[in-house]
Amino acid sequence: MKKIIFLIQVIFIGCFSTPTEQDLLNKSNPNGIYGEKITQTEKQKINTLILNDEKFLNQNVFISGEIIEVCPMRGCWIKINDKSSDYNLRIKVTDGDIVFPLSSKGHRADIQGVFTKLEFSEEQARRWKMHLAEEKGIKLNLDEIILNPSDLFEYRINAHGTKIY
């Protein structure tokens, strides 16, 4: 009888345990839906969004492309390229709400979310560059970071839904 109760407890605990953020980050097969189901059907190209930002800023958009980079720390962003230009776009989600697996790199993704533009002061841009380097294990000296004009802003999509395939 004790064995049966123990077995039931093990099965019960196993059924209701949720994977940790680290488990999700290291998931071997990234295919699936992350966040909300995608409902938009009209896809935009990344270069269309960036070159016509006044039309698309703060609007819901739908893009598709290849995942070329994944946040190595928490899986809280991916970088997408759709081969329409040299532009890449960071896709950001709320930390911990959605975790993009590291294995996503090289896969394709459909993304739906709000197209935004972050603007940085020089100090913020230096700290942002330092943060991105630290995520990759690279140490930078804040005072030695050289900024380009493109470092003072970043276009991104705050994603509501992503399908990786």
C-alpha cells in the first residue's frame, strides 16, 4: 500500500512540475508557438518597416525570417533577418514570460507584435553595448566604448506571438 501511495505521489508531482527557465532555454527542439497565436496574415519585410518607420511605429506588425541570434542569458530576445536587406530586427519579449531556446538559431520564425524604436542617450547606448557584450561573456570598459550614430537607437518588435519552425 505504501508503494502505491508513493507511486501516485511521484506521478502527481511529475505531471504538475513546470520546466524552469533554464530548461526552456536549453530545449533541444525549438519548434512551436511562443506566446499568443498569430492572427495577422499580411507580412511586412524588415526593410519596409525600418525605411517607413513613421507608418509602422507603434503598430501591430507581422514578419517572418531566420533567427540569427538568441539571447544567451534568458532567451528573452531573438534577432531576425528576412534576407530582404542587411537589416536585422531584435524581437523582444518580457523576461521569463516567453523563453526562446538557444537551439532556435538557424530556424525560421513568424512574429507578431508591436514595432517600436528605442532611442538612447550616449550613456544609455554605452551601457546597452556593454550589456550585450556581457551576455556573450565579453568584458568591456564603459569609457572605451566607441559609438556610431546607429548605436543611439534600436528598432525592435515587442512580440506577442512567435511561431518557430
